[in-house]
Amino acid sequence: MNTAGGHIPVITKPRDDYTLILDEYEFYFENSTLKRIAILHNNGRDIKFISEITKRKPVEVLLALIHLANKGQITRPLAKLI
């Protein structure tokens, strides 16, 4: 499925031709948690440490950092972590 054109289909039932990815992760973050992730990252902490402090899975922290980078809310480069 290519959503580059802006059309995002809603799939309400499982289908053999699509795979839902990352379904085991939580994508909602309290704003205070996102702020804490940004502060910890900007102060040089790594994903594993941030994950332990925030009690979130490392993948969730990484996705939060990608979100924060996209919003211009982190000052330390993210690319070095990936």
C-alpha cells in the first residue's frame, strides 16, 4: 500500500495482502513523558536508559525520538543513535 498520494485506506478486517506492523507497541505518550524523553536525549542519555526511566519499550522511545526530531524538539542529533 502506497500512501504517498494522501489516500490512506481504512482496513477493518484482517486481509492476507496487508500486514499490520508494530501492533505490539503503544503509540500514545503523555506530553510530560515526551518532554522528559527530549530532555534526557538532549542531555546525552541513550535509548536503553530512557526506556528504563520512562518504563517504555526501547522501540517506543526510538519512535518518540523520531517524532520529536520531526517536530524540531530535540537538539542532539538522532541519526547517530540509529
